[in-house]
Amino acid sequence: MADEKNPTIEKILEVLEGLKPYLYMEGGDVEFVKYDEKDHIVFVRLTGACKDCMYSDDTLQNGLFETLKAEIPEIEGVINVDI
């Protein structure tokens, strides 16, 4: 993926990799889909147990978004896409 040379995307991927062990403990995972540079939105796909978990919104907001925002202040949101 050519976009992975973008420093913001590289940092997003690094942060997501750091979060994966916590998701693995619950039987889930997260995949990076894309980053909207205009609106500063990260699109991800929750998989495994996280995909249908009733707490997936909490995982997105309190786990993924808060961690990404702390590391990359320009991030304005994280959206789960179900493809």
C-alpha cells in the first residue's frame, strides 16, 4: 500500500500494533483500512470476537481512538467499517 509511506499512517500502524495484544486476549483483532487526511479520520475493521461484541463502540472510543489521539493529536475519530 503506497500510503504506508505517509508518516501519519506509519504512526497509526505502529499504535494499532501496540494495541493488538489487548484485543487478542479477548479473541479479537483490528485491521487498518485507511486514513482520511482531510478529516483526520482513521478507518479500521474490527475482526474476530471484537466484530460482534456489544462493547465494540467502547473499544473504538475508549481504546483505539483515545490511544491514537494521545499519540497523534490531529486524529479526530476512528470509524469501524464492516466490509
